[in-house]
Amino acid sequence: MRSALLALVAYSSICLAQVPVPPLAEYAQRRAALQKDLDGVVVLFGWVEESDEVYRKFQQSSFQYLTGFEEPGAILIVSPKSQVLFVSPRNERRERYNGKRVAAGDADAQQKTGFTEVLGVEKFEARLSKALEEAAPIYAFPNDTVTPRLKALAPLRDIKDLTPLLAKLRMKKSAAELETIRYATDASIQAHLESWKRLKAGNYEYQAASSFVQTYTDLGCEKPAYAPIFGSGPNSTILHYNSNRRRMDTGDIIVIDAAASCGGYASDITRSLPINGKFTARQKEIYDIVLGAQKAAVAALKPGVTLAQLTGIAKKYMEEHGGYGKYFIHGVGHHIGLDVHDLSTAGPLEEGAVVTIEPGIYIPDEKIGVRIEDVYLVTKDGNISLSDKLPKETPELEKALAR
Ligand code: GLY
Ligand code: MN
Ligand code: MN
């Protein structure tokens, strides 16, 4: 699948592509991994439908991670001995609007969900009481709006934060997850290349963004991994600028921080380019310091290191090359996965983690912002880049823009 997509990247015409997704059986393996050494009862709530839902909504990412179940109104219980999916009651009118949904008691409910126990949500309280006979605390997300109500259901139980348990599992990507992340990354590379064709003085930022969105959509990706950032000139210094309304001008640099979400998984790539195809000497000077800082951080990226340490390495490099550390005002990277900023804790990186490395220097007075962001898989003794096919040395970028 990967080589098929890379062939697409090589030719700029776009064909139909099948987005790879993790198989249903993998979700049961993830729940089994959560059950290992579990000393309590995990309770998670899925996304909740509004009465007049007109936008496409996506599952809450941790719920997605443990179930793969995309329908609204579901609840999950995982205890040491049980895995239970609770689903909304059948609502035929809703199904006329949204298509057929799983209901408890459907003959194919188990086969469709991969759960042996599929119950209606009305059974939740009783089944939770039973699960609590197995183990003491409840694990939930403290910021979940429903968590205070759990306290009322089981007033004598501690409610502990589920984040560390789940972050540890979500950090290490499976082979199937990696295949999907590679697809999202390759599609994002292709979309960057297409958007670059529209970098021209007089064009609007949104026109370049439009080519970006069209390209990943043509490759079967469902949404942007985050609002695409096409920040030219002064906007290159605004970290998450995404209104994309400005008319690009000759002499501008543009920060393009954009990526697709495909098969549920995000990528996250940034390039900074000259609108007229040639970096000025000053833009190139800043660019090469950011690139050097990225290379220094990537050289240290391996199991055991923390993202905070890598931020320190990138900042030190900038300090030692012109004293630019003060213009680097964010962390050097983050985990990616189901979320572009994936669930994680501050601890050391492990083999199988996928992270971004994205140093930047932003000088508003000079209207120069440069960020370079790539995606890396942490391997046993180092890392590999998943986005290195997208040019990033200044001569390569100028060559790509000349075409
Ligand atoms: N695109 C958001 C980020 O780089 O973190
Ligand atoms: Mn990022
Ligand atoms: Mn980004």
C-alpha cells in the first residue's frame, strides 16, 4: 500500500486509493493490553449526538482507540474480567437520517462491534455495580463532563485519572497504526507539493490551502488533522494562524503547517518557503539555523529521551548560532496518532512512539517566521523520518518551486 501511494506522490496525477485502517480484532487486543495488571474499572463515554446534528462528528479519540466504534451515545466498561460496550437504543427516525446503527439485541451486534457483551445504555448503572465487585477504583478522564456523575453512582470509590494508563498504550504504535500514519503522511506530502504550485505573488493564501485540501480529499482522507496554516509575510510569525485570507506578496516567506487525517490517524508537517521561489539571504540565514536545530534534536531522538530534553537541544543550537533561542517560543514536538497532539505524558520516549520535531524562529519585526516540522518513528536505537520525501534543504525547495 505504501509503495502504491509513493507512486502517486511521484506522479502528480491522483488515482483512487484505499486508506488502510487497523482491523477490528486489533481493538480487542488493545482492551486486553489495558486489562493486563488493571486494578480497577475503566469507564469511558463516547461522543454525544445533538438533536439536530448537521456536521460530521468523529469519535472521542480514546474511545476510538479502545473500541473502533464510531456511533454516538456509547459507553465502555473495561474491568479485569470484562469488556462491555453499551449502545443507544434503536431509533428508526434517526436511522433514516444517519443510516443503520447497532442496537443491543441485534443478531450481528457482536460481529459488528467485536465485543462479546453488547448491552443497551439503560443497563449501564447495573453493569457498572457488577464490575465494581471485581476491583476497587474507577479510572476515567477527570475533565470528562460525565465523571462527576460517576462519583454519585459509586460514592465510596476513588476516581483515578485514566490518562497515564492509556497514554502508555497509545504511545506505542502497532504495525497497523503505523501503516495508517504512513498513509496520512504520504498523502500530506502529496498535498503540500500540490499547494506549492499555487505560491505566487497575487494569489491568496486560501488558494494554496484549497489545493492542499483537494489533494488529500482525492486520496481518501476524511479531514484535515488540524486547521491548515498558510501564513505568509507577517502571518508567518503567528504560530497557529489559520484564517488564510491574505494576498501573498513577492519577497514573503510562507509557513505551511498542514496535514491530513486519514483512516482516523493524523500527520503533521510544516515547510517554510519563499513565495517568489528564491529565499532572501536573511530568510536563508534564519532557515538554516532552524534546520540545524531540527537536525540536532533528531540526532538525539531515541528511546529514553524526553521531548523537553529535545526542546533544550534545539534551543541550545539556536543560542549557539546567532543567539536566536529567545525567538523559539514553543516546545520542539509532540506525539501524533489518533489526535494530532496525541494523548501522552511527559515521560521518556519509547520504541514505537511517533513524534514531530518542529523547531521554529519567529521574528515579527522582520516579518520572518520559519518552522520546519517532520514526523519520526522512534526505533530501538534511534528514529526514522516518515516525511523525509518532502524537500526541505533550501536548494531543494527552490528547485521544487521552479518547476
Ligand atoms: N500543527 C500543529 C502543531 O504543529 O502542533
Ligand atoms: Mn506539530
Ligand atoms: Mn504542525
